[in-house]
Amino acid sequence: MMKNLGLHETLEAHEILTFKSLCLTKSSTMSKLVQDTELQNILLKDVSTGTQDIQQLQEILTNRGDQ
């Protein structure tokens, strides 16, 4: 990865973070409402992977690409 993120890269990462947060909220909420166990398992898996994705994006934005 490059030393630093450019402004446009930081903004794009922030947009993705916002979108992933919204998806996480929706999946988490819907997983409690659905009655189909297969769909509930899919949503719970999405919550798990979404949480990991958000943590990675937060780390990228916090460090601004410094590595």
C-alpha cells in the first residue's frame, strides 16, 4: 500500500464505511425479525463479515494508509 492515502481515497473509504455501517444495521435488525432459519443464518454471517470489514476500514482511515 502507498505511504499515505490521497484525499479522494480517504473520502471513498469513508463512503464505503458509511454504506457498510448501514448494511450492518439492516442485517442485524432483520436477523431478529425473520423466521426462516436459513435466511437468519445468512444475515448473521453478513453481520459477522460486515463487522470485520468495518474494523478494517476504520483502521485504514485511522492510520490514513500509513504503514
